[in-house]
Amino acid sequence: MKKYILAAAVLLLVLIIILVFSFVISDDIKITEYHPFKSQEARQKYFDANAKASRYWPVPYDSIYADTSYGKIYVRVSGPKNAKPLVLLPGKGGNSLMWYRNAKALSHKYRIYAVDPIFEYGLSVYTKTMKTPDEIIEWLDELFAALNPGGKINLMGLSYGGWLTALYALHYPERVEKAILVAPASTILPMNPQFYFRGLLMTVLPFRYFKESFFLWLLEDVAIQGKEGRQFVENSVDGDEFDAKLFKTMPIPVMPTVFTDEELGNFKMPVLFIAGKNEKIYSAEEAVQRIEKTAPSIKTKIIADAGHGIIFSQSKLINEAVINFLQ
């Protein structure tokens, strides 16, 4: 009980900060030729860096922009043109490149659409803010309709993207063939108070020490994987600092929520929940226990030696689990 009280208290502080920042981001958005960047020079720096990072994408891809009433959404597309669509939604702070370790395996039999969310650092351009779950659902529906007009999609999301996946699948079951939730933020259980506390420190005290501490804690399963894993975490910190210097203040996404028992039991399509045994945002075992109790139709898989960095630390096992589920 104390754990949840502390979580609620920290969440309240986070909500207060979000409320303050919401006044900074006006609904009357000033659109310049370099929006959402701070300057034309900043825009060019980011595009150059993104092009360099895109070299790690292991398969050929097309770059497309989908128009929505909330802005233009960048999508990185790979795989056979006539294959079934699989849309990938990254976690908070990520964009389409987050899936570079999964792209080759998943695009072998599927047409994958890796999205740069409109409220993250990436190539998408927001022209309108979203403040409610209904607005996020509307944005997603417009995006998916543009990617696969009139047809169904398979939908997969990590962390915040996992919550978005569950949210959309619950409200538009006729548009989703199968849904995959990889360590979804909230959704099943309240978030670990440490996540909010460490994230709050990183926000209020914008020094590298707090940001590095947050990433090392959250992605511990990656950091302990030798030199490559530690470099991945260092690059994540560097990238976040680099992006923050180039972009204007980004829209604050809607806070993820925990689904009710009724909501969890109301999915109309096959759903797969995946989490690492060492997940930091909540207990993977407790999440599975709640799913088995309230929504036994949802398939579950816990992967050993993995935490919140699961798509990097155990990418092969993730790819196998997703492909087996989709087939």
C-alpha cells in the first residue's frame, strides 16, 4: 500500500509539472519553415545526425509522410509491399530508429511501418497539441488510415507505445488484427515510484548526472552487456541532450493509465504481452498474474535476462516471439 501511495504522490508532482509546461506550449503554434526546430541551422544539424543514425537500419527502407489533422507524421517503411502491415510505436523519448535491431527479422514477412511519434524528437512535424486520450486515439486512427486505407493492421508498441497500442486496440478493434504490448507503460499495473522520481529529478535538475543515472537504472539490462551495451546507454544520453538543444519545447503526451479489469477483458483481437523478468517499471510477474486473473485470453511471455531495454538486450528472442504470435 505504501508503494502505491508514494507512486500517487510522485505522479501528482509530475502532473503539476506537466500542467506548468502545458502553458509553455500554446495551442497557437507558431509555424516557421524550420518548425519544430529552434532554427534552420538546428534543423539541418538534426537531419544530418538522423541520416547518419539511419545507416544502422539493417534493411532498405522508404521514407513517407502521412498527413493528419495534428501534423505530418514521418514513417520508416521496410518489407515486401504486399505483405501484411505491422506498425511499430516506440517508447517515450524514442522514434522509428528504436526498432533497428528488430527491423530485419520483422520485415522478412511483414511490411513494417516504424513511426516517429508526433510528440517526440524525430522527423514528424506537429501542428496541433494533444491533451486527452481521445485526441491521441483520433491521431492514431488518422495515421493508420493513411498507412493502410480500409484495411486492418498488426500493431506493436514498446513502453509508452505499448500503452498507445492497447488504447487504440480497445477503441478500434475492427482496425487491429493483432496487438503486441512490450512492457507497456502502466496499462497493467501502476508504474514503479522510482520511475517517476528519477524522471522528475532529470526534468527539474537538467544535469547530465541525473539523466545518465536515469538511463543506467532503466536500461540496466542493456548497460551490463559489455562495451556495446554501455555505449548504447551513453549514446541514448548523448542523443537526448543533443535533440533537446535543437527542438523547441515538445508537446507533453497524455499520461498513461492503468486499464480496469473490464477494459483488459474486452479486447476483441489476439493480444500478446511481453516483458523482461528484470523489468523496472513494474513487476513482470505481478503483471502476468493480473492478466491471468482478469484477461486470460491475453497471451503472456516473460523473457529472462531482460528489463526495459528488452528490444536491444534480447532482440532475437523478441523477434521470435513476435513472429510466432503473428503467424
